[in-house]
Amino acid sequence: MGKVVMLVVGTLLGLFVLFNFLLPMLVGLVKLALIVGVVALVAFIAVTVVSKSSRSH
């Protein structure tokens, strides 16, 4: 009986840690990746436009 209680408490504690610490960290990483991706896309478009306009002149 004691082992089952310890298992349940351990599982609940693990879920608590997962949802309170790991998920916000993952959400932060996804936001960071999105921001980096958008910045890279904008930079790529800017370089492409600049190179096309310099070639056409």
C-alpha cells in the first residue's frame, strides 16, 4: 500500500514540475525560435531585394 501511495505522489510531483517549469520553458523556446525565424526571413528578403535592385541598375 505504501509503494502505491509513493508512486502516486511521485507521479503528481513529476506532473507538477513538468507543467510548472518545463512547459513555460518550451513555450519560451518556441517563441524565441519564431522570433529568430521571422528576423531571418526579413533579413533574407531584404538581401534579396537589395541584390536585385543593385543588379538591375
